[in-house]
Amino acid sequence: MKSTLVEKILKAHLVEGNLSPGAEIGIRVDQTLTQDATGTMTYLQLEAIGIDRVRTELSVSYVDHNTLQSGFRNADDHRYLQSVAARYGVYFSRPGNAT
């Protein structure tokens, strides 16, 4: 029987457990994507727990949700995301790249 795409991805990243319905497993995360609406909180949490650098093969911070600048908050968040991306080794995708 053929495997689904999800099954193939999970099998390739499985580090603990058995791939059977309802079973608890551990996987290796090799890519992460964050976006500006929730990414700020994500990176604040990384700072709070003392993470020095991401350890994934690829991590990208997309700025594509809060692009309307109706005040200083979105622009401040975007500057923060750009600086934290450089600090953690995350690719920063500036506003407008995702259109």
C-alpha cells in the first residue's frame, strides 16, 4: 500500500516512537516558518528561555500579514523581527515578498 505525503514526511523525520495511529512520536524539525502576526511572540519566547540560535536547516520569518502601517506598532514589530532574524540565523522576508 502506498504511503501518503504526510506519512512519508513523518517517516523521514521520525526519531522516537512508532508510526501507528494514536501513538506518540518524536520528530526532527528541520524547517520553521513564522509570520509577523504571531512571529513576534515566538521570538520573544525564544529570548525568554535563553535560546542562542535556531538549529533548523531552514527558518524564515515572513512579514506578510500586518503590512498596513496605521501606527508605529507594526513598523516596530517589523524592525524587531528583522533584528531577531539576524541574531538567531533566520532568513528575514521583508514586507511585500509574499505577494
